[in-house]
Amino acid sequence: MTFLYSPPIAKYPRLFFMVASVVLACMTFCDGQEPAPPEDPDWARRFFADDPLAKRDAVSLQDIRDGLADPKRRGRVIADHLGRVQDAPFDEKRQLLVDALQSEFPEVQQQAATELRNEHELEWVIHDLLVEFLESQDPKARNAAIAGLEQLASPIDQAEMESLRAKIELLADPNDYVALLTAHRLEQDGILALPGLIEAWKAGHTRLPLVVELLADIVYSQATSTRYAVAEARMEAAPEMSEGVAPVIGKSGKAEKTKHEVRKLMEAPEPKLVTVFYGTNRELSERPIISIQSIALYPFVASLLLFAIFATLANSPDSKSGKSGCFKWLMTPLMLAGIGWTLFAMVGGLQQYWRVDNGPTFGPKRDANNITHYGTCNVTIPPRHEIGTVERPTLGPENEQEHVVIQRTDILDESAFFEAVRSRISSLPKSDKSCFVFIHGFNVDFENAARRTAQIHYDLGFEGAPIFFSWPSRASVLGYFYDRAEIEVSHLAIKDFLIDVAERVNADRIHVIAHSMGADATCRAIAEIGERGKIFDQIVLAAPDIDRDVFRMQLAPKLTKTANRTTLYCSKNDLALLLSRNFNDSTRAGDSSMGALVLKDVDTVDASDIDTDLLGHSYYGDCLPLLIDVQKLLISSLSPQERQLRPWPVDEELLYWTLPEESNSEPPVPQ
């Protein structure tokens, strides 16, 4: 139960204000005397006489400039009268303040700086002045400008500086693609990357032209973007000020920008489109029609439950019997849980109502004829995507600028599907004709599987073809045992799909990534493939929800014969696998709370030390250190030693690994 503290002001407001009045009176007359009147009773008359603008109803910018030229008035004219100027474009006001900031009189500079600071323009005005000095022929002026620009950048600690230097080193990679991706990341860092780029410039970087180009682009964009944003906001707030738009100085110093051009410059960058290929044995169904009226039922039920809680707590228990009191404390948490469930259902309904994807929908059940459907999903990644996150709206419609959105889903026949995958792989460089197949876990629907596949592909900077297989999970926590029974059948469809991928896509390297219960189905499928040699390059099992003994004795020996390397990620903080252990009465392979499962020819990586979500079960896709490790594994096929993992010996022959310190890790470079 939560006890609410009520401050005295809520109980005795009149007493509070009376005491406050006495305190203020004491502060005013603390010396026991009344304030002395002005020494000169005619000061106000002389003030208005010396300041003719005080008598005017309207003031212009020219009046302000004339006042700055008057020695008697320049010390107050901006502070007193600039706010009264009307019908003047913002850029003209700003230019007046910029000119005043460079005045020879300190009192004028101080007024201009104060006004610019109030308008959040001071930093960028100083920035523009420093940028002009960068073009100076005087070396001292250029060095001073560089030092000033460094000071304007947000302070960075030593770890961030080391990370920046690592990016600068990666910029020198002989692979042009890697260098350009790194340049893109540095450009996104903006002004924070200036110190490292300047350092590389002075040191004569091997890709000096690229460094100089980056430096120029960052300085220019930082000097102009905020000015355009403010100008746009001003014009939106006061359309009448946009008439006869004042010229805006561009990179050349002469080009004029109209309002339309300013709006174009400020358009948000386009989201990244990722096409993922899929196979699924789910039923093909119609998209459910959800009305706003049906969604409105949820908050109504939540309101009724909330009212019932207040009514229950308001009735005191019978003093002669403890039953009613026990009933009250039992029902309250149950009704709170009901409120949480209704609100959660309301959010899910709203997301379905506002979903923007077009094309077919796949339901939670298996296809009645055991048919595997093939196709593609076009998924957009937002411009400000955070690595390891599948951005989704809490409330409101999907927005491609902020969320991971399925733009369209298409169905292809089997031959067209594999032809499309082959075409995608054939367009890749000879050194990286690869693909990965992702198999999701329980409590995942088709759409979330597509979004997660696109996010993993993008965050890993993986050039190959992203493919996923979606088996019919009920996408519900309550459907755990249904999902557990489903993999007994669906693992056969996964087996056929993996064989087709191995034989028909013409990839030099095929990776398999399986999560949770999907890892159980995948291991069963691969174990039944038989003696086909090492048809896979990497098999990655993330938090596998598999009986530990079954995996150790029956599955792992067959698994390792089909892949060049098999990696198992486990954690002792995985609450979902802890619950699965209790449900199935057996320890799971991905649960290291009773010790990590260490086997010959299997690289076991304990990820217990990294930060995870509440359940600690989805770290394979949303934790940066693990994404970095998987990136090195899939792109370069590096061993644990080469990935700088920390070894922990179990006996003379076996050992397992833990991830390196997070602070020493570099984020993957997305596409």
C-alpha cells in the first residue's frame, strides 16, 4: 500500500499565505524603515526626454540602429526596445544583433549577446564567425578558429575520444566500402567528430581528401542547419513575416534561399529500406478489422476496475472477522493486474489499428495443408535508429521517421523466391556472397520476426541477403505450451527450408541464427538433415530453450558436423529460461545459472555480464557487445581468440568464453 503525504498547504491554505505575507513584509522592511524615495523626483521626466523611443507606439529596426549611434542611448536601446519592433523579418533582427555583437562598445556587445542567448542563437553566431576565420589566410586566425570550434563542441571524455580515434583509423581501411560506411558514421556524429578529424588532418591521414571533405561538410551543416530550423519555425509561427523573405547566406556566401528552399533543406533524411526474404508455414489469413469502438472498450473496463479498487479500499474490514480484510488485500492486486492487462491490450489494438503495411497477413496457426509460403518484406529503418532497438510506437500511428515499419509484404512462388535470393547474392562482391537465416523464438508474430530480421541485418552492417523463417507461434505468453508442441511439427518445415537455401541460393557462406524455442526447432531440423557435410558456415544459438541433456547428447554432435563453427550464447540472468526450466522440469541449454554448458566443438559464450532487458532473453538483438561479437563472427568468421573474448577454463581440454569489456567495444557500422 502506498501512503500519500499531504503537505500543510493543502490543509491550511489561508494560514500558509498569511505566513508568506508576513515573511515577505519582513524581507522588505528588514531594516525597520520604509524604502527611501528617489533622490531626484524628476528622474522619470528626464528619462523620457532622453529616450524619444519611449513615447512612440511603434519602433523600427532603423530606430534601434539610430539609438546605437547615440552615445546617450546606446547602453539601453536594444534591451528596452528591440522587443517592441514589429513587422520585421527575424533574419533582419538577427543581423542587427550580429552587427551589434561586433560593436566597439562593450555595453552594446553585452545587450546583443544577451538577446542572442535568449533566442538560443548566440552559440551559432559565434560558430559562424569562427567558420569565417577558417577561410582566413592568417595561420594564427585559422588555428584560433579551430580551437574555438573544438571548445564549442560538447565535452567528451577519454573513452569517447578513444572510440573516435578508432573510427578515424577505420577510415583508413583499404576497403572503400568500409571507409565510406565509417565516413557516414562520422558525419552523423556531427560536431562531436571535429576534434578527431582535426587531429587526423594535422597528422596527414592516408585518406586526407576524405577527412577534409568530412570536416568541411560537418562545419557547414552545423553552421547552417540550426539557422534554417529557427527561420522555418519563425515563418510557421508568423506567416506574415515570410513575405519578402530575407536572403540567407549559403556555403558560397552569395546564394539566396527562398522559404521553399529552406523547407527543402530541413526535410528529414530518408529512412533506410531493407528487403528481407521470408519463408513461413503459417496460415494465410485476412488482416483483422479492428474498430476504434472495440478498442475504446479497454479503457472503459480499466476505469471500472479502478473504481472497484477505490470502493474496496474505502470499505473498512469487519472488526469481528478478518475475511473481508483478507478479501480486500487479495482482490486489489488482482484488479490492478486486470487494469494492466486491459491497457496492454488497448495498446496492442491501437498498434494493429494504425498499422501501415500492405499485403498479405499470416496468422498464428499452421497452414492447414502444411504449405510453406515464400516472399519478401520491405522494412524501413528510421534515420535516427538506435543500434539494438526495434523502435515501435507506444501510442499513435507508425512513423517511418521514428519507427521500424513494414512497408509492404509480398508473396512469391517458390521458384521466383529462390531466383530473387540468387539475384541478390549474385550482386554482392565476390568476397561476401553470403546470407543468414534467422529463426525466431516463442511469443513472436510474423511482423515482429520481419522487423527483428531487418534490424539485425542493418545493425550488423551485413551485406548478404537477410532471410527469416517464421513458424506459427501464438505470439502470446499464455501460448507457451502451444508453441512448445508446435515445434514438434514445424521443425520439419524448417529442415526443408534450410536444405533448399543451402542448395538453391548459390551462396558461398550460409549462416543460421536461432533464438530461444526457435533454436530447439532449428537444432532438431539440422540434426535430421543427415550427412551432407559442412553446408553452413556459422550456426548461432542465442539463449536456446532446449533441454540441456538432449542438446548435449543428441543434437550437438550432429550440429557440429554441418557447420564450420557453432556458437552458443547463454546467460544466468535469463528469467524466461528460468521459467522454462520450471515449466519443463529440466535445465535449458541457454541457462548458465547452474554453470555454462561447455562441449567439444561448440563455442560457449556466457553473456551474463552485459545489460539486458527486463527478462534478459532478447540480448541477441538488443545488446551492443553481443551484436559486435556476432558481427565479427558472421562477417569475418573469427574465432573466440580473434574476437578478443576472455577465456575461462573448465578443465584441461574445455573452456568457455565471456564478452570483452563493453567500454573497449566499437559499435558495428550499419549500412
